[in-house]
Amino acid sequence: MSVTFSKKPSTAASAPLLTLDDVRKLQADYDADMRLLQELPERIAKTKIKLDAARLFLPEGVDLAKPAASLFPLIAREFEEEEGTTWIGAISNILNSEQRGFTHHEIKDALKLTPLAERLSRSDKGFYGAIARLCEREELFKSGNLIFSKATKDAYERAGTDLPSGSPKTRAGSAAELVLFALSEYKDGLDGPQLKSLVAEMPEAPGSIRHHGQYIYNVLGSLISSGRVEKYAGKYKLKA
């Protein structure tokens, strides 16, 4: 006599493979990713502006992979060398070579004929640092878009005449006009921090330019939108 056993069917209910909550979570994840995707371009642009500005203060060839603390001695050494001796000495010699005012562009052109030419082609942070230091020491003076040595300023005072101011009519007016004037002086273009530094030094510069770091980019954005300025390789230029 043979006996056959049959498998007893399971009475337990099968668990669902996908619940409504699972679908809702997937939808929420998708929506969050889409919002992030829309926000990323603006976030990247803002970070790039900050990064470009920060890189101006780094010596040539610095490895950003090194610990942050190791960068500070290098920065200090470069600024001590460039601002404390070479750059300041060269700029002072140029300003004292003639009894007149010089534009930033003229000083840079003269520096290209000195041993500093190669450094200037790599970075002009030493140049702007030296100009700022000489201003603090009251060894150079600005009038309009012109820069004068102390000796030249004293000569004008002895003659009882005011320092010339370059082209005040060209610059008078709004922040946008000041930016356009500054760019007209630099055919190769300027990056944001350089442009802000130049415009902030102008007597007519509004407080918004001097005290609000991001305001210059609002002005540049409007000028780009109007077709008067273009940005290429990180520099702003007058549109041809």
C-alpha cells in the first residue's frame, strides 16, 4: 500500500512588493533632486566667484591639497617680498620719473620693461598690493584716474595749483559708468576683485561699491545683459 503526501497550501498572506508610502517616498526624493538641480548653477556660480577672489591671495604654484595652515607662511613671504621691496620700489621709481600723474595702465606698461614683467604677466596682485601700501604710507596720491608721487604732489602745492584729475567727465555718474571707465583703461580686461578695487578708489564711487563686496557683480550683470560688457576666461571686458 503506497501513501502520497501533498504539500499543504500556505494560509499566510503574501506581503506587497510596493506600498503607497514607497511610491510617495520615491516621488519626494525625485522632487528634492530636481530642486537641487535647479539650484546648482547659481550655487556653483557664487562659489566660483568666491574661489577666484580667494586665489588672488595665493602664491604661484600653491598646492591646494596641502593642509590650510601650511599656506599662510607662503602667502606672508610672497607679500613681504613683493610689497615690501621690489614692487613698491619699482612703482615709486616710475611715479618719480616724471613730474605728472600716471594711470594704472601707464604704470603697468612701464613695469613690463622691468624685471617684474614676468611676475606681472602671471599675476598682478603684487602690483595692486603695492599701490594700496603706498597709499597707506601717503607716498602716492590719487586724483581722478591719475596717481602722483608725493614729490609731484608737493610741487603742485608749492605752485598753488590743484592736481589734475584725468578725465572726470568720463567717469562722473553712476556705478555703471565708473565700471565702464575702468574697463576702458584695461583693454585686456579685469576680474571682479580687481575691478572692485579700482572703482572703489575713485572719488565718485558710491558707498555701495566700497562697502558691499557683491554689488559690483550686480552692476556687471546689468552691463552684460545690456550688451556693453562681456566676460571671457574669468575677465570682464568692454564689448567690441
